[in-house]
Amino acid sequence: MTKLSVNINKIATLRNARGGNVPDLLKVATDIQKFGAEGITIHPRPDERHIRYQDARDLKAIVYTEYNIEGNPEQTFIDLVLEIKPTQVTLVPDAIDAITSNAGWDTIKHASYLTEIVQEFQRNGIRTSIFVDPVLEMIEGAKKIGTERIELYTEAFAHQYSLGNQNGILPYTESAILANELGLGINAGHDLSLDNIQFFKQNIPGLLEVSIGHALISEAIYLGLDNVVNMYLQKLK
């Protein structure tokens, strides 16, 4: 069975939009695990526009499933991860001003840089994963770097699937087959949703974990509105 790690960045975005502590990020993380999710993912960025560095620290005591911290390994991020020692760190090459992740690593061009960082995290008992596009050369490069896992960047698949093109899965299936042959664990994330997750899972051999945030939180709002609106109506009678 593939593990579900829920990215709670959007909960922090909603909290920060109003100030205060509603919604309560720590309670949400606790409840998500209680509801059955096998992991919590966060992606702190230098401007702390959603997840704050203190959130990352506070969650350490709350997350009893797998704790996954994603981000670009600039020094502040590295220091934070080494302080917290989560289950897994996922290295993502996003620019400081990026709205969201938009590309995987070039594991050949950045091999030396990534190898040094991966080894530092591994020396501290933290499992590493490298965010990559479904390109065979990038998978091979990740293996040479020494990471335990890769995370397949799934935006291209999700876009093609939404257009009705199921062949958009093919590069991902090929990448997964190669990763399995190389002994790399396979994670995946970005724009996965209730609409496409089952098809994706069925076509990715050895898929260990998916990280889903934006779609899952949006779907929770849509699917929960009926209940909450009616709870208000009952109290207003």
C-alpha cells in the first residue's frame, strides 16, 4: 500500500491570511494523522509565507507518523532540518519567489552539490529524497548521488490526465521501472488529486508515498461545506 503524506502548507496559508491561530496547524496535523494519513509534509520557504520555521519545530512533537520536510537546501533550510531531524527531507530546487515547485533537479549538473548535502543529512539519520522530473537520466543521476528515494514531479502527468490523455503516465511508469531496478524508493507529488490518484497509483510500480496538499485541502473544503453550512443553519433556527 502506498502511504499518504498530507502537505499542510495551505492550512498555514489560511491561518496567516487572518492572523491569530485559526485554523490551528498543530490540531490539523494531529487530526489528519488520527484520520489515517501516514505522514505530514511541510515545505517552509525563506519568506515564511505559509509554514513558519517555528511551525516546523512545533510539529516535531506532534507528528508521530512520518515527518517530511521539503525545500531548497539553502543554509537556513539545512540548519532547520538538522535541528529537527524529521523522518525524511525532500530536496526541491524551487526559487525563493516561486509560487509553488515547478521543476525537478538536474541531478547531473548539480551532482556534486547534492551529494554533499545528501551525505550530511544521512550522517544525521535523515532519509533523503530528491525531487526529479520523469527523465531516465535524472533518475540515474539521483542513484549516483546516493539518495535513498526520489520524488517524481507529477504536474505534467496531472495536466495531461485532465485533458484526457492517459499516455501522459508513460514517462512516469518508465521512470518507476528504472528506479526499482536501481534500488531507489519512489515518492510522488504535485497536482495529484482524487480525480487522478488511483490511475497514477495503478501505473507506478513500487510507489511508496504520495505527498498531497493543495488538492486535498481544496477537496476537503468542497466535500465538507454541506455539513458545515447545515450545522450553522441548525444553530440559527
